[in-house]
Amino acid sequence: MKTRKIILYNEPTVPEIQLKTLEKFLTEIFPVEIEIRENFFLDSTDNFFEKIASTRIFDLKKQFEKHNASIENIQIEKENKDMSAQEEMTLYDGFEFQNTIAEFIPMNENVKDTLHIIFTNKLTCTFDENDFRYHARALIGSNPSIISTTGMIEAPAKPKQYYLDLMINFSKNRIKEINKKYKGEFLEYHDSRISEITKGYLLQAIIYYETGEAFCEHKDCRLFNAHWQKDLFFSQLENKKFCKKHQDILIELKNQSQ
Ligand SMILES: [Zn+2]
């Protein structure tokens, strides 16, 4: 495989990620060196925070437009608060966000054999030309790869009936009640299952970088691109296996490196 080293950048507001566990998991599958680092945002410059803040999107139905970040929004980036404590969801253009991170990776590390994987609590979205709106994404592939834990929670859909229930009565109390009714059926903030599910997205990031194909169309494969929370749980928590094609690809990648 072309990757010799993978650098995992932590997201401290999401302790469920468990980088040490992920490191062990990866070394069992890939013959690569793994390095764990602090949050990519730690000790960053004002210029970096300003650029990140300017990757925000404000209208789901409009393509990304360059804009200058407000002082208030730059400050929010610096504080990096726990998303579960935020009242309003902030959205970012995933590719703009990725480009900004890429810009700030040191030259000597910005090389093909080193794959940078950035964990973030920020909700990355991509604009879909088919329906002309932004959609939340858990993974923005390539190098650097961005894995959004908020994307895991918000991108795959909850049960259909959940949304119907919400539509019938839309008050704060009612939302709480409905969430209780469906508890366990979808990921929540600080859900302990995030740790295991992260492994699947991590594999997708690596396979995408290696082969140019991130997702698998088979539900019984860890590389399956789940559009529903229930499918995410199946491929990442219950089944946890690879389809035949991807199992072969993994073996091939391993053999190539020896
Ligand atoms: Zn597969």
C-alpha cells in the first residue's frame, strides 16, 4: 500500500473516539505506522481559526460562497466546545474545511505515504448537485481525511416514524418525549457506540485513499455507506465483517507491503 504512516488527530470533546483502541485495531489490519496526535486545532494560529470559521455555511440550499468570518465565529472556533452543549448546529462545507486543514499541514508531512486523519466534532456537509442542497457527511475522504463524529450522529437517518412523530407535534417537551421513545435506535452525543462505529469510518477513509473507492454497496460490509442509523448499527456493530471483495482487497494491501 502507498500509505506507510497514518497520523490520527484527536477530538478531545469526544472521548468516545478512543484513539488508543483505534491504533490497536488498525495495526492488526494494516502494516503501517500509526501516530496519535492532539487535536489539529490545538495551538493553531489566529489565521487558521479565521479560515476555518469562513468555511461555515449558512443556507443549506445555497452552494458555498466565500465570506469573511465574524470575530464572534472565530472565537467559537478557538473555544471548541462540546457539540452536545451547543444550542444551534453549526455547519461547514466539508471540502472547504478539508482544504483549510491541508493548507496547514507542514510541508514535510504533506506527502503521499503519510495519511492524516482528522477527527472533529464539527458537522461537515457537502453540496449535492442532484437535489441542490447540502447533506451532512461523516467522512470527507482523501488526504487529509476528515471524520466528523457529529456527522455519524446526524447524517444517517433515524427511523421514518421518528420524523413523522416529530411533525405531529413540535414542542421542546414533545421532542424530548419522542427521543425517549426511540432511545437506542440512533446515535446520540456521547453514545458509547461511537467508538466501535468510528472504526468503520476509519477503514473507509484508508480504503478510499488507497483505492479511490470509499464505500461498498453491501450492507454486510464494514465499508457500507449507511444512509440509515439502523444500517450503520448492522454493518458496524452487529456484523462487523467485510464482503468478499473487500476482504480480498485488504489481504492484497497487506501483501503488497511485505
Ligand atoms: Zn465491501
